[in-house]
Amino acid sequence: MSDAPTAGHLGGEEILALKFAAHRQLARWSKKPTLSPDQHAQRIALKSAVGVLQDHAFADGCELRASKAGRAR
């Protein structure tokens, strides 16, 4: 298997990099006395995403798929 990432797939190392970057941004925001409404919403979404990425099912990577337009979450 090639080391090159395939479209729509994140490897284990990429998952680790995303978690690292997310934790770093959350740490930055934790040091700010106030956040803008957009930053607050992004912080909530980022914390949720990190929670999902902590699942051991993603340790070796995952496949990403675009959601269909108009589809409820």
C-alpha cells in the first residue's frame, strides 16, 4: 500500500495530527477571557469533533464521505 493519502481517507497519523491541532486551538481559546459568538460555536464543534476522534475505532484512520445536500443531521 502506498504512503500517499487517498481522497476521502484519513490515516492514523492524520487523525493524530488533527487531534493535536484541535487540542492546541482549544488551549488557545481557553486562555482568552472572551470569545466571539462564532469562536464560541467553533469551540463547541471542535470539542465535539475531538470527542469523536478519541474513539479507538479511528486509531487506524477513517474514510470521509460528503453528506448529501438537504439531508438532516
